[in-house]
Amino acid sequence: MLRIAFAILWSALVSVVAVPALAQDAPDRTATGGAQTLSDILARQEQMKVDDGFRRENTGDPSAAKPTTEQLGTLGGASDPDLWRALRYDSVNIRVSAGGDVAATLVQDGGMAWLAFREGPLRTYGGWLLLGTIGALVLFYLLRGRIGVDGETTGRTVTRFKAIERFAHWMLAGSFILLGITGLLTLFGRVGILPYLGHEVNSVLLIGGKWIHNSVSWAFMLALLMVFVMWVGHNIPNRGDIIWIKQFGGIIGKNHPPAKKFNAGQKVIFWSVILFGGSISLSGVSLLFPYALPLFAKTFAFLNTTGLPEMVGLGVLPTELAAQEEMQLAQAWHAIMAFVLMSIVIAHIYIGSVGMEGAYDAMGSGEVDEAWAHQHHSIWLDEEKAKAAAQQPAE
Amino acid sequence: MKVMFAGFAAIFIIAVAADFVLDEIGFAAAERQSGPSVRLGDAY
């Protein structure tokens, strides 16, 4: 009896709470005959999220037309407003004589959201990420100073990187810096250069930057491939990495944990460069060949099958994207990934130059002092010594 | 240092070659937005 009473009470409570919620979800549009209401328009102007399904899908139904034999048959099942709505939401089948499939999209309003994102959060958060990274490194340098070599150097050197490895590294590094600078000029030129140096200077920088960005990208991709092939074997995580991470790699504190050719920190850099660099390359190629390599509709469809977007509150991601929308998403993704990688690479440049004594030699001449090698890559040094001993002819 | 400069030189060579090849195969973003009935001028 008590259970029944509780069930009645519960259902009454649910109905009281749920009915107004449902009414809120589906606004009453009978006054406008199903068309948008003043509150819809005001909400849109306030840039609030409006469910526009009642317009998007209201594009007429020719099959609902009266047969031509009937009195009103010639009017058909679709009206001019239906056609305009279909044009507005890019759901009408259009044929164009020039411009290919892309030109068949007459209205695509995602450009405004993309522009707002590019001029707003992308510049703001991206800029602060880079400045914050530089600030953190300056602070770290002031607190920790340069990481030196403990004790005396031996004067004996060991080859850390062969010429081909250094060649690929510098090709990757040089191209990434050029791509980073030209990318930043493209994003910040309008607010950081134009007001101070004028249109002419900004224009020259942008035209030159565009050529450099588009052309140098191929060198970056080739170098990325070279580096991946040459170093992937040395960058597979192993148990030694846990010890290295526990001791903060000797960067904080006085310990110098043993490491192979690459320590855990370098592995993080390697995989960041490969994964972020690979993602930047893929989205970059999509942008280099506009509309030829759409990536996002298929990616979204795959993500939807995993249920991940709904889990994080993004709902079901759209899987039918206009060609222009694909480009907007590719550009946004390209820039986000680039900012993250730039921030990581700035830290890498710091540790490879002013942050650690002797680190530059590894990529400069390729030769490092044995004391440095023992301090930072002791397992690798032992292996190299064993190899050298094995190659020496027996006496 | 020599290897470093060789790497930088390779960037320049690849960039010029990429620009030339893409030009030769008639690829340009402007062409992707266009059709046979549109004249784009000598630059493309």
C-alpha cells in the first residue's frame, strides 16, 4: 500500500516538474502559424542557442501536393518561402555552371562563427598560451638556473647524432619556426602590425607569409617523416621512463636518472611533435587543397559511434557539413594544434639552448662530452661504449 | 653547423620546388573556386 502511495506521489511530482519543462522545450508558435516568433528572433539576436529545426526542416513536400486533376492541384506542395528556407539551410539541390559542387552552397553562415572564434578565443587563448610558456620558462630559469655538467668534462666525446639525424632535425626545426612565425603573422597581423606599421607592411608580410607557409610546409612534412622513421624505435616507452619521471629527470633536484638514447622528457617531445605535427600536417594538406580532402564529417561520424561527444556534453556531432564548413573546421583545428605544439617546442628550444649546458652540442656538432652523456643518458653511453669495444679488433 | 645550414638550405629548395610543381600541375586555390568558363588571368 505504501509502495502504491509512493508511486502515485512520485508520478505526480514528475508530471508537475516535467510538463513546464516540455512546454519550454517546444515553444508555442500557433500565433505565427508555425513560423518563428518574436522570442525566437530575440533569442537569435542575443546569440542564444535556438533550435531552428522547425524552419530548417520546413522546406515543403512536393509529394503532399494535390493531384493536378484537383481544383488546387497546380499550386504544388512547396512554396517560395519553402524554397528560400531550403536555400538558407543548404538543403536544396542546386546546379551551377562554374565553381563545382562548392559553389552550389549559396548560404553558409558558419563563417561568422569561425571568424568570431578566430578573432576571439583563438587569438586570446593562443596568444596567452605562448606568452605564458615563455614567462614560465623565464621564471624557471631564474629559480633553477642553467643545468650544468656535474664535475669536470672528460675531453672525450661520443657521437650523439649522425649527420642525417641532425639534418632532419634542423630541417624540421627551421621549417617549423618559419611556419610558426608566418602563421602568427596571419592570425595577429591585423591587430599587431597593421595599426602600428600600416597596411603596406602588413600586406607585404601576409603575401610573403602565405607563400612561405604554403611552400615550406612540404619541407616540414618531409622532415617529420624522416625524424619519425629514424627515431621511433628509440622512443617506445619503457620502465626506465617511470624512474626518470619520478626523479623529474634531474631538472628539479640533483639526481640524474639513467636513460637510453632518449629520456622520458624527450619522448614526450618526440610524440608531441609526431602526433601534433601529424595532425597539423593533415589539416594543413586539407587547407592546401581546398575542398579536395574533407576530414571532419567522417571524423565526427566516427566519434559519434564511440559516444564520446555525448559523454562530454557536446551532443551528436554534425555529419553533414558544407564544403566551406570543412575548411573552417580544418583551419580552427590547424591553429589550435599549432599553438599547443609551439608552446611545447618553445620549452624544447629552451632546454636545448640556454636551459642545459652541453645540450646544444648534441645537435650542433653531434658530439657530446662523455661526462654529459653519462649524466643524462648513462644507459645509452654504456651501450655506445660496448659497441665501440666490440668493433675494435682483438689483439 | 654545416649540417644545420644544409637543413635550412633544403627547406628553401623544397619550398621553391613545391611552389614550381604545384604551379606546373595547374593547381591554385583560385582554380578550385573557379570553372572553365572563368578567366583567372596570367597568375594562375
